[in-house]
Amino acid sequence: MGMGQTPTIAVIGRGLIGSAAARHLAVSGYAPTVIGPGEPLDKRTHHGVFASHYDEGRITRKNATDAYWAEASIASITRYADIEAASGISFFSPVGALMAGDSDGAFMASARAVAASLGVSHKDLDRNGAECQFPDLSLPDNWAVLWEDAESGHISPRRLVAAQTRLAKDAGARFLDAAVSGLDVKATGVDVTVGRDVLTFDRVLVAAGGMTDHVLGRDLKYKVCARTVALFEIDEDHAARLGYLPSLVMGTPEGHYLLPPIRYPDGKSYMKLGGDPDDILLTSAQDIGDWFRSGGRADVRDDQEARFRALFPGVSVRSVAMDACMTTWTDDLRPEIAALSDRLFVAGAGNGAGAKCSDELGRRGAALVMNSIEKG
Ligand SMILES: Cc1cc2nc3c(=O)[nH]c(=O)nc-3n(C[C@H](O)[C@H](O)[C@H](O)COP(=O)(O)OP(=O)(O)OC[C@H]3O[C@@H](n4cnc5c(N)ncnc54)[C@H](O)[C@@H]3O)c2cc1C
């Protein structure tokens, strides 16, 4: 970079965190080049890279069992309305959110402590109180819920990426629809291989989700886990009646969670339940591809269906489908937002919770890059 020239920045990955980082860089005047492929047309036959946001529902809530996540979520949720208004793309359904579990267990104790310490507005309901408020919901004995009834619910991850992308483009970001196959940090810049081209940038931020270790070409740092979700098709009139239901996160060993009825691109409404009994690790790009192409695990879907029917005994289900996804974890259960060198940065590892707070995680990644430039 010569004197007076604007430094060139690439963001690798245009998922939830990458598109957020791109917006923050672009509105700060650093027109980044954002490199990454879009969603595969058919996951069952796709042989390129995969990502964790190809869906219509991600739970969003301010509270968490760890204050780190609550603070990042509060910062993001506070900006949702501005992102929606400026982009003209709505992605947030503020239906409310529940954290539920054994009233005397560690999950609820942590949730209560974080809510109290950060002043997250909520109602603490015992099982009877929760079932009166949400008559379709049937909870296990001795469960309680923390009910956030404001500025929480669910977001469409696809539409959030679209909103961030539109605003980043409006502010000068350039998008390349391609996968990166090589990265080489040199004294004078970072060489990024895209197809047959090698592009050189002053700074590179990698935000490639479950593919981050492979894009960086480093030893595996993240634990990438195969995840199955069950989708319950609900009749339209029934779905409208169930529209009052909030999102639900449960303190079970499997980490169950539930999305209320959401309309999907096939025009049908589905409730979605996730939570896996074990961690199948995906250690290579090939493993990740094979997992997505498999479409999920039928035994996990069956357990999820049993859990769903116990929670919603009166809800009639038209059909049950499943889908495959991946979550990306670190040892300390926090995202990795770090400088790997003077030129190379990373913002990754959503630890199963990175959608709701992706705008803040992307902002923090972008801030690291911009600070390194401003320091010279
Ligand atoms: C089933 C499931 C349910 C979840 N539920 C929730 C929830 O309720 N609430 C919540 O907050 N979070 C939830 N999450 C987590 C959330 O979706 C992730 O934390 C989030 O998607 C992480 O964002 P990301 O940008 O790091 O990765 P992604 O969204 O996966 O994006 C990664 C991007 O990198 C790109 N990429 C990959 N390889 C390359 C390459 N070689 N070159 C260029 N680009 C590349 C991909 O194409 C993609 O665009 C859930 C995840 C799953 C799987």
C-alpha cells in the first residue's frame, strides 16, 4: 500500500458474520471485497462449500447462560430495526423467547443470574404459569421459564444476510460469488486464490463458518459438529392460531430448542425442533460436504419428534421432514475474533449461537481490521 492509498480489504465468507463485517467496513469507508459462494441450489447434489445459515428461522433473544453472549446479542438486536429500515428487508419476528428448564437446575440458575446482572426484562414463570400463558405448551414437572416478551423471537438468517449484503453494497462493498481455495500471507500483502486468479489484499478477514480452519489452512482449532433438525409441517389455519407462540430454548442435555410456525420458501409453515444426543465431528471439507448431502440422521429426527409431541400434545402435524446443518465450536465456547498476524484476521465459531448476535460479531471483526490500519 502506497502513501495515501486506501488499503484493500477482503472478507472471506459472506454468511451471517462475514456479511455483517462487510457492512461495518463499508459504512466506515473501507470498501471491502467480499468473497464467497451463495447458497447451493440443491444441497443433496452440491459439491462446493456449505454454510450454517440456509434456513428461515434462528432464535434471537437477549438473555443467555453466559453474559458474553447476552451482551453481543443485546448490541445486535438494538440495531435490527435500523438494518431493516435502511435495507428495506425485514428479517426479525419479535414473537418473544423462552428459556426453559428444571427450575432448580444449573441452566435456569445461569439464565436468571445473567438476566439480573444485565437487566434483561423478563418474566419468571413456574410450570403452571407458563402453561396458562401458552396453553399449547406442555412442560415437564418442575420446569420453569424465563419469558422475554420484548425484542426477542426469531430472525430469518437468509434475509439477514440479504439485508447486510444490500447495505454493504450500497456503501461500496464488492461481492465475488466464488470460493477461496488458497491463502498466502506475505510481507507485502495476502494472496487469495479464487479460481484461477490470485488477488492480493492489504488485510484479509476470514469469516467462513465451519470451513474457517480449512480456508486458513491451519491445524483444526474448531470442533465442527453435525446437526439434525426436524421440521413439522403445520396446517395454515393451525399455524395462524399458533402464531402467539414464542421461540423456546431448553436446558436439556441435548440442548433442545424450538421455533414457532414459520413460513418456508415452499409456501408451507413449519415448526422446527433441534437438539442432538451426541457430537459427530466433521473434520474435513469432504466430511462437511458428505454430511450436508446426507440430509440428516433419521434416529435423531425420531427422538426430536417424540420431544415435539410431548411438548405440544394437541398440535396436529401434517408431515415431518429433517435437515442437516453444522455448528462450529471453540474450547472456551466463545467466538474467535482475533488477529492471526498484522494482515490476517478471523471472525468465526458461532458456538451454535452466532446468528442472533452476528451483527455484533461482524462489527468486532471489522473493528480489529480497521484498528490495525489506523495504527499503521
Ligand atoms: C441447526 C442450527 C440451528 C441454529 N440455531 C441458532 C439459533 O437459533 N440462534 C442463533 O443465534 N444461532 C443459531 N445457529 C448458529 C448460527 O446459524 C451460526 O452461528 C451462524 O450461521 C454462524 O455464522 P458464520 O458467518 O460464522 O457462518 P455461516 O453463516 O456458515 O457463513 C459462512 C460463510 O463462509 C462461506 N465459505 C465457506 N467456505 C468458503 C470458502 N472456501 N471460500 C469463500 N467462502 C467460504 C460460506 O459460503 C458462508 O457464506 C444454528 C445453527 C444450526 C446449524
